[in-house]
Amino acid sequence: MDQLAVVVRRATEREHQAIRALVRSERLNPTGINWPNFMVAVAKGRVIGAVQIRKHSDGSRELGSLVVTKEARSHGIASRLIDTLLADDQEPIWLITAVPNANAYSRWGFEQIQVREAPAKVRRNHLMGSMARIISFFKRRPMQQLVILERRPIDGRMTTRKSAPGLRRERDQGERAPA
Ligand SMILES: CC(C)(COP(=O)(O)OP(=O)(O)OC[C@H]1O[C@@H](n2cnc3c(N)ncnc32)[C@H](O)[C@@H]1OP(=O)(O)O)[C@@H](O)C(=O)NCCC(=O)NCCS
């Protein structure tokens, strides 16, 4: 994949359906898919990656809907999406992910917290995701525990650790994550 041919930018209204389809294709949380909240990766006019900041009614924000099409993976596109989404972002933000994937987000300052420490709406999504996983278990799909991560300031600021490795999963390449 030619990295230069992939443009990462804010989504437009006409990309709404493509974003929905991409998020649903990986069985990620199907709620709160509002195109103005999304950053997309586009190649040859096609949306091949997406990520958003969900804005909850309790004022909290959640990084979610991170997805890259299968054929475009392992080229740093998810990392570029998150880099762009969080560039200059100084506000608190949470995300929900499966245990084996949690360390991949430390590059952006995310750290695991106790569920009870998270805002109510993030806790609710964590509960919904956990319930969906139990249903998945009965459908014989892999089930992993979900954790909540919070982006905390590094040295008093929200920064991206440029020197750290990219988005890397710790183990089991076949696992599916939530968000
Ligand atoms: C997670 C995902 C967005 C990564 O996209 P990507 O463009 O390949 O990411 P990058 O190239 O920046 O980083 C790739 C690395 O991230 C790893 N990775 C894969 N899934 C991951 C996950 N859920 N969390 C963290 N890291 C993951 C890959 O193993 C890959 O490592 P490799 O290069 O050694 O193969 C993509 O695999 C995907 O869409 N997965 C299905 C949906 C999903 O699980 N979303 C995450 C919700 S928390």
C-alpha cells in the first residue's frame, strides 16, 4: 500500500454510509455513528479506514469505531488516523478495548483505569460491549474481557510518544476488538 496515496482527513456527509458499513463489517459498537465526529482514511476515493470521538450526553468523550479494511492493514493507517484525531487534543478521552490490545494505545497516553473511575456513559458502553461479548461466546466467537483506558497527560501535557512503536497487538492476531 502506497502510504502517500492514503489521505487521512475529516469525514464528509456523503461518506456516512461507507463509514457505517465499515464499522458494522467488524461488529464494532453500531451506535453513535455520526459522520461529523469521524476521521477517515481514503484511497482512490474509497473509505478504507475510520475512527471517531463519540460525544456523550454526560460531557465525556470516547475514542471508538477504529477500523481499517482487511487489505489495507499493517501499513500504519490506524496509527495515522489516531495521530490525526488526537493531534493537539488536550481534553480527557476514554476508550474501550479488549485486554490484549490495551498496550497498543499507550503510545497516545492511554492507561487502563478501574471501570468505576470512568464517566457514566463510558461505563454504560463498557457494560453493553461486555454483554455483546457474552452473546458472542454463545455463538462460538472468541470472547475477551473489555477494559477502559483513559488518556492522561504525559509530563503534564497530552502528547503522542513519537518514539514508541506503532499500534501493535500483544498476541493472537486472530482476535477481534470492540470499540
Ligand atoms: C485494529 C486495526 C484498526 C489496526 O489497523 P492497522 O491500520 O492495521 O493498524 P496499524 O498498521 O497502525 O498497526 C498495525 C498493528 O496493529 C495490530 N492490531 C491489530 N488489531 C489491533 C487492535 N484491535 N488493537 C491494537 N492493535 C491491533 C496489528 O497486529 C498490527 O500489527 P502488525 O503490523 O505486526 O501486523 C485493524 O486491525 C482493524 O480494523 N481491526 C478490526 C477492528 C478492530 O479490532 N478495531 C479496534 C477496536 S479497539
